[in-house]
Amino acid sequence: MSDAGFDLALLRAQVAALADRGVYVGTSSWKYEGWIGQIYTRSRYEYRGRFASTRFERECLAEYAETFRTVCFDGAYYTWPDEKRLREMADQVPDDFRFAFKVTDEITVKRFPSLPRFAQRGGTINENFLHAGLFADRVLRPLEAIRPKVGPIIFEFSKFYSGDYPSVAEFIADLDRFFGALPSGWPFSIELRNKKWLIPDYLACLKKHGVAHTFNNWTDMPSAGEQLSIVGEQRIEDLTVARFLLKPGRKYEEAVSKFEPYTHTQEINDEGRATLATMIEAGWLKRSRDGTYLYINNRLEGNALNTVRGVLALLNFIQIDPSAFSKKPAIAPPAKDEFDFS
């Protein structure tokens, strides 16, 4: 398909207008060569006339930040934040840019999966699970170095089984203890993978500690739209966080196989786009103290950039006119290839 309809200048202006109102729309990670020719310029990463992948991975964040004002750093899930690396990342982006960080799995995994990277720890209980002191030292302390550019800090919990928690009440009690031991003022958010745990006691615990629920599109979870109806309206000053990762019911590995190398949209998720549009409009109107952060993954439709463009089209962002943002989103599914630009 042709990319003639892709207007990068318009996308940048729309994203900037939203961010100026506290609505940050971005993607999950940024190092995708499939986006070259869309938001990335091949010549910036050439060395002696050839494309250099290492240069691209090292430097493309700066070009990403020319379009978006936020990104979710998924890589933080696999390793402790390193202050030197954090400063290098922060130096590539402007002052009004915000990073979302997934909390290292050393804190969020209760029982280590039997995966090669966990070696002999596979299948064993993690003694550092929800360890407040370790989290403060190994996560919050390094993040202090770039605190003005820190957006939501997301605790992604993999699905718990009965052997991990016989009841959700025990999980909620652990959350209560953990957040009660942490310093206040950080934008914490929790992402669950247990769909039956979205109960009033869970939400009450989050409200007690000023922690947001992360609305997520994931394999075994209700869609983000369904979660909106379950969780209900949050207080106007609340942080709002959402991650649109997968079509509910689809396995991660299936999405990777289906959509790589993420050059174009391969299927449109109408429900996901409609929910994103609703959340953008709500964030624009409420102008919350802590902001609205929405992250789109390539594995939702095949190309996160196109998903963003499609959602903004639903909101009728034809011109950069503040009055346009107050209009009700015209939630109507676009033509299947309307926003493809591969």
C-alpha cells in the first residue's frame, strides 16, 4: 500500500496538542526498524552508505521524540534501572517528554517461571517479591536522576495461580503493606492479568495509596473498554494509564508471528480504537493533575503508528484547533486499509 497519505507534520501537531493538555499518547517501546520511512529517516542511521542497526538502536529515541512526547520503556521489566543509561535516554528527549517504566520483574514476579533466563531460580519463590526497601533502592533511587521526565511507574503482574495466592484478599493485603512502606509522590500504576481480581477491595486499596489501575488489552483480560465499565470513573485528579497490547484472547507469540516486522496495519481493532478515543477525550476534558498516559503496541494491529493515526481520525482532528477537541468522538470504524501506509 502507498504511504502518500501519511502526514507526519499533522501527527506531530496533534500529539503535541494533546500533551500540552496532559494527554500523553505514545507507543510501547520505540526501536522498530519497521517504522523507517514513517517516523524514522533511514539516512540518519547509515554508516558508509549502509544502514547500521546498532546506530539505530542507540540513537533513534531522539527522532522518536520529534513525534511523540512519551514512550513506555518495556525493557525496564527485565533489568534494574541503571542511572547512567537513564541519563543517556533522558538526554535524547526534550524537557516535556515523559517515560513510563515497567517495574523490574525482580519485584513483581512471585514465583519465577521455568524459563532459561531464570536458570536455577525457575519454579522457586522470589524472596524479593514486593520488597519495598529493595524497590526504593534499586528503582526509585536511580529514577530520581531523571525525575522530571518520569511518567507512570507500572507494576505489571503476570497471572497469579492458586499456588501463588489462594485468594485475592492476600494479594490486596500484600499491596497494602508494600505501598504503605513507599515514599509518596511517585506516579504508580498496577496492571493485572487476573480478570476476576477487578473487585471493589482492590480498587479501594489503590485509592487509599493514590495508585492508578492500568487499563490493559491483554490475552486473558477483559478489554480496556470493559475494564472502564468495571472500574468506573476515577477521581478527576487521578493518574490514568492504559496499555493496548493485544487483542483479548490472542496469545503474545501469535501476535508476534502474525505482525512482525510491524510495517503496516494488518487488522483493525475497532473496539480498541473506540476505547482509546474515549480515553483521549476524557483526558482532554478533565485535565487531571497527574495526566493521562496511553500506550499502543505494534501487536494490537500490526503497526502502532497507524493505530494512533486512526484513533486521532476518529476524533476528527482535521485542524489543530482547540475547539475540535471538545467535540464528541465520531466512533465509526474506518475502512480496513484507510490508515495503512506500508
